[in-house]
Amino acid sequence: LVLLWNHLEALDSDDLGLQESDDWLTLRLARNQQDYIDRRGVHVVVGHYLGDSVDGGLHSNLSDEIINSNLYDPKPNEGRNGVPVNLPSHLHAKAQQLYQINRFNLLVSDRIPVNRTLPDVRKPKCKTKVFNEEFLPKSSIVIVFHNEAWSALLRTVHSVISRSPRSMLKEILLVDDASTREFLKSSLDEYVAKLSVPTRVIRSPGRVGLIKARLLGARQAEGEILVFLDAHCECTLGWLENLVARVAEDRTRVVCPVIDIISDVTFAYVRSFELHWGAFNWELHFRWYTYGSSDAIIKRKDFTEPFKTPAMAGGLFAIDRAYFFHIGAYDEEMQVWGGENLEMSFRVWQCGGSIEIAPCSHVAHLFRKASPYSFPGGVSEVLYGNLARVALVWMDEWAEFYFKFNPEAEKQRDKQAVRSRLELRKQLKCHSFKWYLTHVWPHHFLPMDDKFFGRIRHVQTHKCVEKPLAKGSMNQASGPASLLPCTHLPVLTQMFVMKLPTDLIATDESVCLDVPEYENDISPRVRILACSGFNRQRWTYDKENQELRHVDSKLCLDLSSKHNYLVLNACNGYTSQRWELESVSWK
Ligand code: UD2
Ligand code: MN
């Protein structure tokens, strides 16, 4: 059971030959393991999509010779203009074998020329914006990597060179975080020396992790602006101007591009939604959220204007170099991977800066389902150690909330020495986390002193309202709300937040109790859907009668007598309509 869960978190269900079905999983868990606390336990141990990375590498059944040789073999026009590459069937087995090395289709990557063309994916209005490139500050592009594929790394570099105004590039710094693949050690310096933009390889003394590797690059950079990229990105026209111009206007802005997608299988360039913004969930995993039609930004109608985001994904952004160091660069005690993006997001916002996304800047990134490299020290120790640091330094009383519900982080808590980061926070006179939540992310779903936080318990059956499982670890949950046995210890899937007496009833990842069919159905079913801010998601709790009343329809939350469904019915005062809001302390 544990193994299955582990894999489902980390892989597509296809990889396991299973039917993708939430019910299947629910069934298994319900039958074999009534104790829902374990569900959370397993979830946390595994981590989100690092699930099956293994210390010591994943490709042990491949020969060193294959891993160390550069198989880059460009075929003219393959992948041109970002079109997908579909391999002939006789190459499928080989592709599958090589996939393990980088956790993407290396064979396809190696067939696409490093200087391939890409579509201009910007909105038409973006193309009319003019920049005075000569007068914009110059950038140092910092790309850190550990055992990256030659073709992916150099396609990143060439995409920078071909699609940035030459006058805006000071240099490109490639920081090799102790790669072991032979061709990266032997041929890279020579290759990049011939490029038309000054490009250098900086080598870390040993494996230092991406955070310290970026610092190595930043410290040697000479450009006024630092632009960070992952080592498997492709930049499109206008990407740099639209980032740098915003930073030049206000040096406390940290500006991110829209992150498009390079398919890990076909290397197709897939344009992504421009109005995604970033934040996190109750486990401090970064999450994308979308604007709803009631949000001001949708109403303002100019979709090409940059907009603020509470957090950044972490890999791709531009920042003024002096400001980067002024605001505390990175937390050098963070290991290998993870957490630095939230740390920087909180720090920049709380200490007077801002983070934004420029919709006219599009850079594609190759998203992987699992990490291809080792995590020295252990995946859980590394990731939760980093996240514990984020919480301890920046989150004030919400750190307690995080540790209380994330035992893996709690385990790492006492090992963290954070004094110098707390001093930095003091010295920069930074705002509290409460300020951040109130001003930067007013629609957040974290517990607050003036809100109810806890379980919604059905008086008649003593069961608790629970949100459905998400389909895949990167998606928001959605589906019918269910009533399940309340767990012995409170679990996040049974926790809700509501400002009493009338408000949305929200839970983690910005999903809310909703009744989309209330105008058409008799006894409409209660669902959990993305919080939209629509009236349809508003409820009133009548403490005296223990009723949860749906504001729009004036109907009451009820347990259907036929099925174990949550529905709305005319309020009748029966015990099936009585709900206890059971507060759970979160500090
Ligand atoms: C995301 C970010 C990534 C980073 C990470 C959290 C995007 C698109 N990517 O994960 O930049 O913020 O979240 O930490 O926003 N690397 C090293 N040494 C290591 C490990 C990684 O140099 O020990 C390099 C790696 O080769 C890559 C970069 O760091 O170029 C980011 O790593 P990733 O691509 O595995 O991270 P990703 O995209 O899953
Ligand atoms: Mn990446």
C-alpha cells in the first residue's frame, strides 16, 4: 500500500499500468486502512514529486559509457519552430532506456539542433511594445546545472543568445555543480569559448546544490542585472526586454517570465496560460493558481501588463544584482533543492520588494515528473530541512501551523540554526508574515485568528466533511465533498477555514465548498471546487441551530438519506442538518 501510494504520487498512473481513478485509490485505502492519519503520513514521507528519486542515481542499469558519452546528433529541422518530435518505432526502446538518465526524452533532445527556431508566442499587443535596448542595463545570465544533458543545456544557452538583444547581454555564466558526466567536464569550456556572447563555466568545488551554485555564479557576475534560468529552458523573442525593463524601472522588483512548457516526451513547445500566479499550499509546496473571472486583473482587460504574484516558481527570474545581495541573496544553509523559491518570495515581499510576472516574457521550461539526480543527505532531510528553515525564519505563528501538520518538517526543525537569517530579517526591518498574508495574498486559505479553522462534524453520524483526493499531485482537488470518519488526530483533508458567520468555506489549495447545480437540481450535491469568489460559494453558520446555510439558495447542508452524499435541502431542523464546527488549534 505504501509503495503504491508512493508511486502514484511520483508517476503517471500509466507508468504503473493502472487505471487512473481516484475511486480506486480511495477504495484501497478505505478497505485496508481506515486510519486516515496514515494517508497523510505516507504522503509527507514521500514528498510531492520527488517521490521516487533514489540516492545514488536512478540509472544504475545503464553503462557508464552511455551516461558519460555525448549522444548529441542533430537532424536538420527536427523540432523546428517548437513542433513535437515523434520517433520512428524502432527507436522507442532506446528512447525509453535513455529517458532514465535525465528523466526526459534524451534521444529526442539529442536530435533537435541546439539552435532550433521557436514560435513567437506573445500576445499581439506585446509585439508592439518598444524598448530602448541600448539604454537598458546589461544582464548576467546564470545557469546552474548538475549532470544536465548536453543538448538541453546548450539549447538553453543558444536560445538566450539568439533571442536576446546583444547589447543587453553582459555574459552567460554556467555553474557546474560537480557534474560527473565526462563530456560536461571535458568539452564544455572549449565549446562555450567560441560563442558570440562571453560565456564561462564556473565549477563548484563539490556538489553544493542549486542554491549555493547560484550564489557562486551571482558573486562572479558583472552585469547590473542577474537573470537565473534552469539548465533546460528555451527563451522566446522579447523575453529579456520585458523582464529587465521592469527591474530597471524599480530595482526592488523581482520579475519572472510566463513559464511555458517543453514536453518531456516530444520536446514540443507548449504555450501555457498567462494568468497563472504562484503561491503555496499547507505543506509549503509551490502551487500555481488561476485568476477567476471576478478578479480585478481579468476586468482590467490589458493582459500584457505585469501582475504581482505572492510567490515565484524559483528557477526563472530577473533581479537587480545589488538588490539581490542587499536583500540577503539566498540562505546558504539550504541544501541541494527546494524551498529557496518560497524563502526568497517571503523575504522580498516582507522586506519591501515585490515579485511579478511579465506576461510578454515567455520562457519554456522542461518540467519533469521526478528528479533525475541524487539528493545527498536524503530527499526528506534535504527538502524538509529547507522548508523548516523557511518556516522558522519568515512565517511567525504560521510556522507552528506548518510543523503541527507536517511531521517530516517537524523532524528537521531542531537541526536548523537560523540566527543569522533572523538577524537579516531584523536588520532589513521586514514585515510580519501576517502582513504578507493580509497585503500580498488577501485571498489565502491559511488559518487566521479571526477565522474558524477546524472540522465540520455531522452531529448525527459524528463523521467529518472531507475533500476529495486530487488527481495527481500537481492538481487541485475537485469532486463531491464526502463525509468520512473523523480521524483520531486532525488531518489536513478534513480542515476548513471560514470567517464566521458568513464566508466561503475554503480548504487547502484554494478549493471551496460549492453547489454548482443548486438552481437546477432538487437536493443538489455539494462539491469541492476551485474557490472562485462567486456568491454561490458563500455559506452562513447558524451557531444556535447548528445549521450551515447556503447563502444564494437559502437551503441547508444535509446528508442525503439515500446515499452518503452531501446535499442541500430546505432547512428543516432535523439532526441530519446539524453541523458542529469543531475548532482545531493551529499554533
Ligand atoms: C523548481 C525550479 C528550480 C528550483 C526548484 C526548487 C522552475 C522552473 N524550477 O524545480 O529552479 O527553484 O524548483 O529548488 O521554477 N541543480 C544543481 N544542483 C543540484 C540540483 C539541481 O545545479 O544539486 C540544478 C539543475 O540542474 C537545474 C536547476 O538546478 O538546472 C533546478 O533544478 P531542477 O530542474 O531539478 O528543479 P525543478 O525545475 O524541478
Ligand atoms: Mn528545472
